Amino acid sequence: MSIPVSEIEAIRAEVARLAKVKLERVSDDTDFVSELGMGSLELLNLLAFVEQRTKVILPDESLVYLTSIDLIKGRFENLME
């Protein structure tokens, strides 16, 4: 399962909002924790946002896979294997 580009861009915008940074700082390989300073609360909010946008419920341990756009895309591709 791949996430449509429009959803990726919505997720990117939400990351920028949660991290309180400009959208341009959120590239596909930007680490949300080490580079943007997001904490566990922001990551939980991001998890809820991703679930809402994609209509896919992810286990809480998926927080490990929500630390960059690339990892989010990879997680959804792995769900379909």
C-alpha cells in the first residue's frame, strides 16, 4: 500500500505544524526527532493524524516508523507485503 502524494504532502504539513518549523525544513529524509525536536506527544499526535488521513489503524509501536516521511512511506509499503 502506498500513500498518495496528496496525503504525503498533508502529513508533511502536519509535521511542520507539530514541530513548529517551516514546511521547507521537512524533506523526505528529515528526522522528526533529532532534526526537528519532536517529542513523544508530537509523535502520538502525528500517529493519530496519519491514521485519520489514511484510514489505517497502526499499532502504537509504529511510533518507531514515524520519524521521517521516508519511514512512513516504507511502513505503508511493508503493510501490503
